[in-house]
Amino acid sequence: MNVSLKLKSFIQNSRHIISISYKPNKAEFNRSAKIIILGILVVGTLGFLIALIISLAVTGSLSLI
């Protein structure tokens, strides 16, 4: 498949995605924002706890944090 056919296919697929997508209302947006923020907090907390455990296991103190 040459470049022009790939580009044409990409443009057609992009138009299709844009035509079926819609703008979320305020409630949907707020729900999504809350879920994303919660996910970021959970991942950050887990990362911190893992770093804390590794720091305590390797050095015996909290010197790496």
C-alpha cells in the first residue's frame, strides 16, 4: 500500500470518528474528571508507597525520599 492510499484511508477514518463523536455534557465531563483525578491519586500513592518500601528495604531509613 503506498503512502497516498494510507493517507486517504487515515483521512476517511478520521472523518468517520469525528462524525460519530459528540461533546460531553457538563455531568459527563465532571464524572470523567473525577475518575481521572482519582486514578492519578491512586497511582501516585501506590508509587510513593513502593518507593517508601524499597527505600526502607535497601537502606533501612528514609534517606532516598
